[in-house]
Amino acid sequence: MQQRITNRPPFGIELRFDRSEIDQMCVDELERAKALPATPGPINIESFIGKHFCKDYRYEDLPDGVLGVTAFEANGGIKFVGVSSKLDDNSPSADHRIRSTWAHEAGHCMLHPTLFIRDPANRAPAFWGQGTDNVTSDRRFLCREQDFRVQGGSCGYDGRWWEWQANRCIGGFLLPKHLVISALGSILQPSRVTKTPELPSGNRSEAESLVSQVFNVSLAVSRIRLAEFFPPGAAAQMTF
């Protein structure tokens, strides 16, 4: 992780993490909480948050368009984590969306406590407390629908970089790489030269459906994650 002073609100500092760094941090936190299954299967993300980050995690009647909230104490501790009760209509798609929202909020819990610690030595005080429609002056992230659409690799650290990082944690927490590779089994084939696992283009749709079912995530989340491990193309070789 790198940290630098900026002239941009609402924090006056910017945190930078490599993609692989975030993925490894997610696995490490799951292991510490004894929430990482030994075999492929759904991560109990709600229980993980309650055991590992904050005992106060709940469904909230949040404003329209706000899917989740994470609130911090002045010392950077997690005050509470919430997901909009409006998301729950007892459908499979709602369950997927709820799980992704919990994982997104868990990303804020893991990556961003330092942003809410009042410390003039490491931030520009003039920016602290200004707030935005996404970050409030009372130390809360209000995560809106548009924040979950920041999925493209080109978005990087432009704009709401903290939401890009939290979105990165959806895959990191719900689809740990080693469990996904294990779940795919014979769908993968070894490269003729390097013997590195590859995903044949004809097997991609089957793989996306399998990962979605095994880990209880949406097809969209499955598709994005597999594209990271096996970029679509002639080789579709696993990346490291």
C-alpha cells in the first residue's frame, strides 16, 4: 500500500493498492477469521463481517439508491456496517446483490479505516469534514448504485478510488483465486508448453455458470473474476 497527500477532497490523502495485494489481503483476513472454507463453496460474508470487523452489522432502511453503509469511529474503528433492507425480495438475484454489497462494505472495513482518523500529520486538514454525497462528514461511506458500476480496469485511481478498491474486494472475498481454480477442475486444460491452467474459449460459459452456482454469486461477478484469471483471447491462460 502507498499513501500520498493530495489536494482533493474529501480526505486530502490517497491510498493505492495493487490488485494482487488486495486479493491477498482478502484471503489473509478470511483466514484470520477462520472464514475461508477448505473446499470451494460460498463464503459466509455476513458472519465474517460480524466476527472479524464489527459486531454491529445489520439491514438498514437506507435512502433510495444507497445500497450499503460503513461508519467509522474517530480512532478508525468500525462503528457499524449496514446493507439496505430494500435489496431483500427473497429472489436469487437479490441474494447475490446482497452478498456483493456485504463484500463491498467489508472492503471498506479492511482498507479504509485510516482515512477517518483525525491526524494532521498525514492529511490536509482543510479537506477533512467537507463530505460528498458518498462520504459524509460524520465518517460514513454511503455506497450508492453508481459506486458498484466502477468495474473497468481503466478507472484505476481516478475519481472515487475508494469505491474501486471496495469493488475489488467483492471478488477477493467471495471468489478467492485458489478456490475458484479448484472448483473449475476438468473445465481447465494445461497449456501445452508451460502446463499452466488455461480456460478454453468453448468452456468459458460453462465455467462462469459453475462458479456462479458454487460460490453463490451473480453471473456478472463470476464473469468479471474469470476474465481476470483467464483473459478472453486465444490463450486464455491463468494470470498471476
